[in-house]
Amino acid sequence: MSSSEQYDAIVVGSGAGGGMATWRLAQAGLRVALVEAGPWYDPADDSQRTQFRYPWESPRRGASTRLRPFGDFNACIGGWELDGEPFTTAPDTDFMWWRARMLGGRTNHWGRISLRFGPLDFKRSDVDGLGDNWPIGYEDVKPYYDQVDKLIGVFGTNEGLPNDPDGYFLPPPKPRLHELYYIRGARKAGVPVYPSRLSILTKRINNDRGICVYCRQCSRACALHADFSSSMVLIYPAVATGRVDVFTNTMVRKVDTGADGRATGVSCIDRGNRRELRINGRSVVLAASACGSARILLNSISARHSSGLGNSSGHVGRYLHDSTGASRAAFLPELMDRDIYNEDGVGGMHVYTPWWLEGANLDFARGYHLEIGGGMGMPSYGFGFAANQYNEFLGQRVGGYGNGLRDDVRRFYGSRLSIACRGESVPQYGNYCELDPSVVDEWGIPVLRFNYRWTDQEINQARHMQDTMEELLEASGGILLGSKPGPERQYGLTQPGEIIHEVGTTRMGDDPATSVTNRYGQLHDADNVFVADAGTFVSQADKNPTWTILSLAWRTSDYIIEQMRQRNL
Amino acid sequence: MNMNRRETLKSLLLAPLAAGAAATAGCASGARVSWTELPREYSYGRTEAEQQRDRELFAESWFSEHELVTIAVLCDIILPSDHANGGALDAGLPDFVEFIVKDRENLKLPVRGGIAWLDSYAVNEFGADFVNIDEPQRLAICDRIAWTDVEDPVLRPGIRFFSLMRDLTLTGYYTTEQGLLDLGYQGNVANVWDGVPAEVLARHGLQYEPEWLDKCVDQSRRDIIATWDDEMNLTS
């Protein structure tokens, strides 16, 4: 079956990049086909709603499952493993890959942390001599960051920091009690701390979306549309233009190209009836996630593109990299026997610490930021485990039974403070994904095989993270929990892929021999094929990638519109 | 709060269930355990695959009735019902434990094996299965395995099992309406967060930094559409 219509643009994937491209292109008057591998989704639809559910509304009380690894009430349909869609790893690789299969993609589960990359983040090679610079700089992206701030909404504060740029922020919420303890500790340790920057509406931004009601459940998707996910903020308005056809449950296997090497459309499979479908268009925008888009390109083999579309350089899949991560927690005796009140707040931290040691003499390159956790959250599966373990610190016995346990549970409720670090790794040519020559998924598409190892840069950075977290937790009045991971556990460094910031597989550059796209996300090898996800990142800063994906996707879309206007496409 | 729960009682006779030759000896004949039955149908934004998985779990029989009664007796010891906010049996704990053990493969062996260890220990000490010895005997065993600092190699498996049952009981209880009431949980409702209450700040000897507060949202203006000047300053 073939679409009768010749679309101006076919957008593959409906996450941050695909949503933005769809919205911008439709707004400019183009006819768009949006192709999403999963179902339609709207958290305001009660049959899909998980927000404002009490724990007993789930038979497993919100425990994680293979189908919802972040918990039974999490909004994201997908996970680390998908039935019928495996991936493989090289023998020395422990790669994790989170895939969403739903409208809005992974914007349905992300932490809403929305940090602009700073001037240094685009030119890291100039700073430390490692890897490569981006072909563009902060000044190229800044106008788009500005527009994204105003369109989508993000709270934060202008602090005039050199590498954590100011923005058009909504005002932040006041810190919670455990965050005040962290602020005090950070001040004592001489580490800066600021209001966090999250794309949650603390103030009305337009008449279409609601305002935050402080339920702490952004991860369940907001029925009031008061935080950012691609579906509610970008795709619904795009569809409302009448110029977008959404193909849900439709999996793209490859980009089709003509004799001239240019794209003519995409070949897909309808996951519902397993029928092949061809969608025709005069441009293709890939936004299926860095690895998903690389896979589609590698599978788009033709006479003109014998090693895959856009891969004449052999760089598709190369320079795959993820953020580093490590975490630690402490028990705060001062938070025992708390007054109990509603302190849910927004769905994430109200305060954070950006990287503060730029230019310091350290045994690793590049930095990390600190995310603060704690508070009196809603109980779900796992609450009450090791209920009185902190008795150990009070010289009392751990364990027991009977009604006294109720007192223990109340005494220690909300007395935990945690820190998670998210850092920048150094992109490596030798870290990559490729098509596995011997495995296909249930749709007959060759699966990805991952090759990835951390270097000493990341391992040394994780050691520094552990020292920092101990210092700050103790300065905040905490008693450290668990043991400090040493070299045998790479200092608690997360696995590659685990932070779900994987980027770099189709990186941009001015030299077609060492990059896949130009500075606008346009393939060097086919001028009507674009990448609008994090694949184009030359380096992933210690910032969460979403705000940059959105800004670059808008920039790429403007470029497409302009090229079409000039009849170059 | 909306508690979608049937208030039917499930009753099981203790004595006839413990049919093992040695186990019947000291059975507490006629004793009954009953608990609030939990619903078996849920609706909270599930995909088709998830609904199918839950249907299969509810249909699956994993525990014998003897095991289920042992779980009920243990849950009741850990969080008894002689409390204003109810106990484990009022909160339907046996049904929850049964479901979650079926759902989480890594719990199956520890719970089954734990019950077997407990019965074996009870038979050796008091001549019958755990549920068929008398209550003082049961509590005597619990006193030996309830504390994690006991370093007796014979008791170690029992201590591990009791800790697991305590975890499951407390998590099962504190995720019910009674549990949230017992805890005093105040959240999961639409509200406008405007900082830590003043009296709480005072009690902790903390205060907001004035410069920080100046940057925070003025909740009286949250409904006014955001506008900015060209210098990135919020003007509304």
C-alpha cells in the first residue's frame, strides 16, 4: 500500500525533535506526515491517565514491571526491553537502551530538567583538546533557545553564569525543607546552588495549557498539560492546523531513495495488521532517537548508498555517547519525626548545583551537575522496606514486629536526602552502534548491536562525583547510607545508555568525511533528508539534551522551510 | 479518598489445611484467619499487553492454601489489627502478598522457601507447623527471627524471611487508604505550593534567603500570562 499523497515532509518519530519539526513545518503551511511506532496518547484521556492515582489503584502498588520499568504509574510505554524488538551488544559492552513506543516518545518520562548548553559546551575541543568542536556555537542556537523558552515554558532564574546561560524563565517554586538543608550544606562546602530549571508551568503561558498544581507527578504525564511533553505541547496544536496526518503504530524500516540518491519517501510496517506501507514525500526528517535514526539510515541501503543512507563517511552510529551518572543518599537525623504536610511540589527538584569547577586542575575533562532528591513523597511499592534501618544510627535495634513499627515508619518518613550527578563524557569514534548482521526484529528489520566502553575520563569523573556527594551530604547534616563504590565498581558510574541521554550517532560537521549531517542537520549525502534528534550532537554537555534537541529541531525546520521557499528542495 | 474495595471476608480454616503427619499434632483446631479481600480488576491507564499480564497473574495459582494462611498469620503478627487504623488483615495483605509474589519472580523462591523453613523450625521446636502451634509458641519463634542483629547461623534463613515478610507487610499496608491515614500523608491533591510552613521553618531553625525568595513565584500572579522584556525579565 502506498500513500496517495506526496507530503512536503515526513517526520519519523514524535518525541522532542519530531514533535518540534512537525509543529514548525505544519505552522509554516507544509503538509506533514508524522510517523510514530506506538499508539496515540493523551494523559487527559481517563483511560490512559495515571496521574492522581492512589497506590492501591494498582494491584502492584506502582511497582516496576518489564512493561513499565520506571513504575506502574509512569507514563512512558516502552522500556529497556521491548517484546519482539531486541538489540544486541558486543562481548565487552553493557549498553542499556530505553525506547518509547507512544505519541510523544520519551518526553513522556523525562525529568523536565531543561538546561541550555553554554558557549563552552559547543567548543569543548578548544577547552580540553579532546574530541571535536561543534560546527556551530551558542550564538547560533541562542535565538532558538529563546523561542523554545517562550513557546514551551521553563522555570528558572537568571544568574549570569558564564556557561549556564540565562533564559526567558518562569519563576521557580520555593525550596522544600530537605532542599533548605542542602542549600545550607552547599553554602558551608562552598559549592553554588540555584533554583532548578524545569519545563513545568509555574505560571500561565497561554490559554491552551494549565498551570502546575504541584502533585509531583510529571512522570505520570499531566492531564492539565502543565509540563512539557511533545504530544500535548507540540503535536496536538500541529494536528489542529489540519495539515498533519499522524500514522500511529507504524514502524519505519527505511528511507527510500531514487536513482539520483535523494529520498522519495519511507517504507513502513503497520504494527496492527503487519501490512507494508509506503509514505511518499519530498523530504524526510528523522527524529526516531539518536540510535533509532542511525538504525533507519544504516538499513536504507541502495545502489547509490551501499553502506546505508548518509553513511559515505562511515560515521553513522559512531561517536555514540551518553551522560555519566552516579548517586548517593544520606539519612538526615534533623528530619526525623517531621511535621507532615503536603510538600509534593513539582515533579522534580526545586534546587540544583550546576558545574562549578570549570578550569580547575582535575584528572578528568569536563564537568557534571548535581540533582537533589528527598521529601515526603507518596508511598508506593518499596515504601516501608527496611522501615527502621536508621535505628542503627540511633543505637537501637533494627527489625521487630507489631504496632511499634508504625512509629518507626512515621519517625523516618521524609528523612532521606539524595544526590544524583549527571556528567559529560568524551565522545569516542570507537563507541558505536551498527546493524547486527545476524539478528532481525519481528518486523524483519536488522537490530542494532552496541559497542561501548567508558574511558578513564568518565571513571575518574565518577570518583570525583563520589567525593563531592559525600562532602555535600555530610555538610547538609546527613549520615551517609550504603558504601562508597570504589574502582572495582568504577566508582558507581552508571552503564552507558542508562541515563537515557544517548547522542552523537549522526553528528553534524562541515567536513563530509568526518560527519553525517551539515550544521543544519541535513545529510551530506542526500539533501532532502534531515536529522532532528540528538544524533547530530557533536558532544553532549553535562546538561540534559532535550532543550537543545528542541532548539536544533526548530532551527532545522526553519532551514527546510527556507530551502523549500528558495526551491532548493 | 476513594477506596474501591469490596468489603467481603475470606475465611480459611487453619486446622484441616495443615495435613502433614507431624504438623497436625498441635493444631489449633477451629482457628480461623480472615482478611479483607482486595479487588481483582483495575483500571488505571493500562495497555492491552498490561491488562493481559494482570489477567494471567490473577488467574495463576502459586501458593497452596497452607502457604496463604501462613502468610496471613505472619502479616497479622507484624501489623496486628488491634489498632484504630486497622492492621495487615484489614488492609488485605494476604491478597497483596500473593499478587506481588506472582508478579515479581525473584520473590517466589524466598517466600516459598521461607515458609518451608519456618514450618520445619516449628516442627522441630514445638512439634507442628507454624500455623498449628499455639500463639505464644509462634511469638516465641518470631522473637528469635525478628531482629537483624542476631548472629545465629541456624536462624539466619528465618531472619531473612521474616525481614522480607516485614517489608512486604509494611509496603502493602502503607499503600492502602488505612496506611496513608496512619502515616498522615497529605499529598496527591491539586494545590499551590508556597514554601515550607513558617512554624516548620522555625522548628528547624531555618529560613529562606531573602534574595532567593525574591526570585520565586508569586502565587497570586500565577494565572497572569507570562510576558518578558527583551532583557529576559519577567514583566507580568
